[in-house]
Amino acid sequence: MRRQLFDRLFKTSVRRGLLGGNPALRSVAIGVVVIRGTRRLVGRRPETVKRVRMRPGTSMSVDVRRGGRR
């Protein structure tokens, strides 16, 4: 629901702000673009490196790597 509202606000602000010349909606469109870009840059999701099926009684060791992407 929230995503649909956000998308509709963005489409309306682009259509009426950037294409129509409304300065208030133009700033809304630019703000939405900045927020989406910031979320993509900052909100990295964890990367799954390897999956192993475990059986009862087996042990596991987990190594955690800090830093950027491989």
C-alpha cells in the first residue's frame, strides 16, 4: 500500500512538475529521486555466498567478512 502511494506520488510529480512546470511538484519529484538513490546506496542487502544443507549432528563454522563487495 505504501509503495503504491509512493509510486503514484512520483508519477504525478514528474508529470505535473517536470513536464508541466509546477515548481512545488518539481521539488517533490527531485526529492523522491534523491530518497530512492540514497536507499539504494546505503541499504545494501547481505550477500549469500554459500548454502549448505545440514544433517542432524553436523557442526558448522561461520566466517564473517567485513568490507565491500567481492
